[in-house]
Amino acid sequence: MIHKKLKPFPKDFLWGASTSAYQVEGANLTDGKGPSCQDVKKVPEGTSELDVCADQYHHYKEDIALMAEMGFKTYRFSISWSRLLPKGTGEVNPLGIEYYNNLINECLKYNIEPLVTMYHFDIPAALDEIGGWGNRKVIDCFVEFAKLMFENYGDRVKYWLTINEQNMLTLVGPLIGTFNAPKDCTNVTKELYQQNHHMLVAQAKAMALCHEMLPNAKIGPAPNISLVYPASCKPEDMLAAQNFNAVRNWLYLDMAVYGVYNNLAWAYMEEHDAVPVFAPGDEEILKSGHPDFIGFNYYNTSTVEFPGADEKDGTQNDQQNGGVEAGFFKGFANPNLPRTEFGWEIDPQGFRATIREMYSRYRLPMIITENGLGAYDKLEDGKIHDPYRIEYLRKHIEQMQLAITDGAEMMGYCPWSAIDLISTHEGMVKRYGFIYVDREEFDVKNCDRYRKDSFFWYKKVIESNGEDL
Ligand code: BGP
């Protein structure tokens, strides 16, 4: 494709990578940490538990040193709610406060900017017992948790992310292990959108509190955003794509940025008798948030067609093919895209298209908080050859630079993941990291660290500020 001269990445571009607490830390019930919803859920057969993970809790110094060796400008990690507040509210765990103090200080020692996700799929189990996000009280618990983090870490953490992939929590919560419906629930969609509403209110309150307590800090949401294509140029397929874009993407960003429900998403909720109940004051709270930037995870695009008249509701988006919503959209496997070993479509140009669309809708700077390829990496003679990962990341970085050339404002890039960790539902065999962790699904060995080929490649990318790909 012919293109005008590429614009360079900004000088202070935040190159780094991401992890989340429940997938990387281990030590899940030690040093006073309370269980999260992830610790009490049934793990899928054949996958490992979350008690060791990559054992970052005990290896953080080594891990941050390796990230510094790659030249990271930022490290995105999440703070475990139940490590700070074992019951989600009330009593504080001093060892938890200390752990993240140490982690943050270790990052700063190497001039690595901590990028902190406040909540990444791990609501405290004690809050789940009172109904989880279905219970409005959890909004106050989240604000209490936010305040605790701002008080303890706000002097050093400049960048905050509110809720990781809130849209996936709503679309595929049962798969991630975060959805908890009351036993007598007769309309799951309604329950999901009520929980979603509570999270949106909690997010807006946390953003407003951050601005009040930490005027120099920046905060933003971190949904999973990817453009939805129509399966053909039939006008009804275009309508289906707009429908799915609304419930998958724009609901979350229209709310975070403008404080209003997207009208198509609202119409969808009306049709499913799933309109959320607003408590007095919610409308104003939702408008008071105002993110400073948008963080978003991107793995692949989705494609949909308009469902046939006799089509019944099926499962919602599974990150790969969509799912079915009668009268609204139906997932479609895009024949133009290759797939990873785990069946995820690969679409670097879709990344550019997504960034362009987001910038023209919201005009806010953006940071990529996840992007990456899961594979069965092999350790041989102390080496891990992962050319497939390098190729995936290279193509996405190229497209990001094209999007910058198109005029989008990009602040940084944090692929998933800095280091191998436990997948959301496919255990330890699905690896994403630049750093290999030597352990098997059930034999955790010593969790020794090894540099993959992609480690050396990414170091070069960062050193050259994205010029040497
Ligand atoms: C995102 C999550 C991450 C992560 C990643 C890869 O949805 O935010 O927590 O795990 O996807 O997904 P998986 O582990 O299912 O391969």
C-alpha cells in the first residue's frame, strides 16, 4: 500500500507491557491476602490453580530488572483488591500495602512508570458473597479501595486505569469466572446490565476522586475495543455491525467519556427488558467522571451478519466469532484473517482501523493496554524461539504507527504480557510473555526466568523508539 511519510512515535512514548495480579503474582492466600472470586471458582479441568502463577510476588525484583533490561518505560500491573482489603472493605492488610509499595519503588528505581489497573477480574470473594457487582454497596467498597490506593501510592503513581475489560465482564463474565447471579434470577441479561451499571457508576466515582485527590495524576478506562465489520455489503449486515459495535464497544466508551448510555445499546437493553435501575444521583455521577486518556486492549476484530428471522439467542461474543442476538447481530468467521494456534483471528489492519475510529469518536490520547499472541512456547537449551510472536507484534506496531500518521494521538503500547502467566481459562500452556517462566501446568518447578527471542527483539524496538522493527 502506498502511504505518505510515516510520523515517528512521540519522544516520550510509553513502551512497556502488562500483567494482572491474579494471573501473575501467586501467593494468593499468603501474607494476609483474602480470596478473590478467582480463588474460589472451579478451575477448568486440566488447567492449574492460581496459587503460584508466575510467582511474581517472590520474584518481582528479578522481573522488574528484566523489564528494565528490555528498556521498559512503563509496566502495567494490577493491584489485587483482596490483598489490600481481604474482605473487600474495612480491615486493611499492611503486608499487602507493603508489597505494592515495594513493587512501585522497584519500578521507579529503573525509571519505569507504574501504570496501575485498579480492578482486573478479581473482586474479593467476600463481596461476591453479598451479591458482587449486583449489590449497590459494592460501589462504595470500590471507592474505598480506590481511596486507599490513591492515599498510599498516589505520590508515585501518575497513571491509573479503572476497570479492565468491563465490556468482557458483561459480555462473557461467566466464562472469565466473574459473573455471579442470584439464585432466583430469571433474566440474566437484566442482571448483567444492572451489574454493568454499578461498575460504570463506580468507575465515574473513582475518576472524579482521582482528580480531586491527585490533581497531577491521569486516569482512564481499559475496555477491550475492537471494530466490528459487516460480513458483507448488504445494508442489513451494516446495521448488524452497528448494533454489535454499540453493545461491544461504544456503550463503555460513550459512558466513560460523555457519561451517557449509547442509544443503540439502550435500545438493545429495552428489547431485552434489561434497562438498569438508576439510583438518585447516578445521572450526575456518570457525567462527573471524565477520563484523561483511554486505555484499551486489542486482540482482534469481530465480524457479524444480520441474523435470519428464525435465529434464536445464543452465547454472546466469545472474542472470536461473535455469538447470536436474535434480531440484532450474528457472529461470522472472517475468511480473510489467519488465526493463532488458539483460534484467535489476527488482524493488524483492524488495529489501525480501531484506533482511527476511536480517535475520531473521542479525541482523547490512547494507550494500548493489551495486545499479543498466546502460543505453546518451547524451552530448548535455555532458548525460546518465538518468531510468530515477533511477527504478530511487529505488524501491530507498524499499523499503530500508520494510525499515528493518520493523526491519532497515542501515548504508549503495553502488549500482553510482560512475562508468562496464567491464561484466563487455558492455564499455563497458553503463553504470551517476553520472559519465559519455567514451570509446567502442575509441576511449578522453580519458576526460573528465561529471555525469549522476542525479549531481545522488543529491546531493540524500544531502544530505537519503534524505528527498528
Ligand atoms: C484479556 C484479559 C487478560 C488476558 C488476555 C488473554 O481479555 O484482560 O487478563 O488473559 O485477555 O486472554 P487469555 O488468557 O484468555 O488467552
